[in-house]
Amino acid sequence: MNDAQARYLEADVGGVRIASIYQPNGNPVPSPNFDYKLAWTERMLLHAQSLMDSGLPVVLAGDFNVVPADIDIYNKWLWRFDAVMQPQTREAHARLLAQGWVDATRHLHPKDRIYTFWVNASAFARNAGFRMDFLLLSPPLVERLVAAEVDSAHRGREKPSDHAPVWVRLEASFS
């Protein structure tokens, strides 16, 4: 994927292709920023489909700047005009999952309110967050999925990022 803003990096590690993604934020809506987000997302969807078609074990990992479902945000009304909540953004993420990608965290925690992003320390203290950082697995990795969590304690450190790391544990492959 060629992009002047370098939002995508792929590497093969231990027999798994890992893609690190920073999907554009897209704010404000409407704006050229939002148009760029949607165009970038379309290019990413095409590439994700080629990865899925390859049959390789793949992880799409990163900040997708989308809140896919209401369970993934503390207060959807407050953020209803943000790019992460727009119908076009959510629909594009649904099309990504429809390719066969599995959201590791939601797969193992289907009904839990889990967040990966908090706008500030006060929001973190109240657990008023969003979930917009994902590890999406191709089918060969889903059968190896043992754990998927968010290291929210990391967000509580001194001078943290506004995002918390998301991680998965996979069973080793001996094939």
C-alpha cells in the first residue's frame, strides 16, 4: 500500500504476516480529512482482501479509528459527530470483517465493555473510553487464539499514550 503519510507497515514474523495499521482519523466531518479517511480505507480494504485470499496467517493490528458498535464506546451520543462514529466509517469496518477477519478481543469477549482509548486522564479514571484498536486475525490464526486482552494499566502510567496496548496469545504452530 503506497501512501505519503506512511500509515501501513507489513512484516513476516515467525511464520505470521503482521500488518501495523494507523487508519486516518478523519476529523472534522465533513472535510477533506474525512474524504481522505474514506479513500484510504477503500485502498486498505482491497489490500486486506488480497491478504485474506493468500491463505496466510495474518494479523491486522493497530488503531483503526473506528468504533464499530455501540458496546465499544462509553457515550455514543457525545461522539455522534466524530469520524470514528460515522455510518460510512462503521460500514467500511463491517465490510472488512465480512472478508473473514476476526476481531480477536470481541471473539473471546463478545459482550464485555472493553476500551482501548480514553481522551484524557479523567476519562480513564471513569473508564469512559472507546474501543478502536484491534487485532484482526485471518482464519488460520483464529483456531490458535488463546487470549486477547487490553493492557489498560499501561494507560494509567505517567505521561501515557491515550491508547492502551491490545495483545493476543496464540498457540504455537508446529506445521
